[in-house]
Amino acid sequence: MDDFSDDRLLAELRKMVDGLVTDTSLELARAAYDWRTMDDELAELVADSLLETSGVRAHAGPRMVTFQGTSVAILLEIEGLVLTGQLAPPQPLSVAVARPDGSTRTVQADEGGRFTVELAAGGPVLLRAGNLQTDWFVI
């Protein structure tokens, strides 16, 4: 039996699959990957203090946003690039903040359901907590 080094083994594997991965197969793989969240529940935006302003005065203070799912709600206070949140009912879930480029920042809500995420930049984000997912909204 031949004695393969890691580099030689990887080179042999590359030769075996060379040409098997096409643009079409990559597109199909990406589409299949998107199905992983098919069972996620889309949270409904039920309150956003930015949308509730009359337009006569500029919005003062932190922005308050609430998303509601069937079994959990996400209440957010947004001040600058800092999201301070509360899950209701309180539970220690992982909360992920995703960007359109695919990057994700994940934090752990404590036993009281509280979490804080400081973002590097503004722009569109969505939140995931358990199987609850918000729609995109802009920070």
C-alpha cells in the first residue's frame, strides 16, 4: 500500500473532483443551502418608533423596534450602532445579526433574555433568535 502524505492525498482528491463542480452545481448547492431556514418563522414588525414620528419633528432618543412571532418577541432599543435587546418571554437564546453579504455576528441572550450587539457599520440587518427571523431593516 502506498504511503500518502496529506499534500499528495489532497492533490489526488482534487484531480478526482476536478470538473465535477460547475457554476450550475454551485448555484444548486447555494439554493439547497437556503432551504435550511425554510421552517424559520418570520417575525412581524409590530412597532418602530422611527415610523411612528409625525414628520414634523426629528425623532429624538433611541429607536424602539418590536418584532413579534408566535412564541417569542424581540424588543430592540437602537442607539447609533448599538442594539440592546430583550426576548419576551425571557430565554437564553443565541441571537444572530446577519448582513446581506452573508456575515453574521452572534451573541448569547442571558437568562433574562437580554442581549447587546455593537455593530461596526450601519445598513440592512436581520435578526435570528431560535427559529424566529425578522425581515431586513436598516440601522
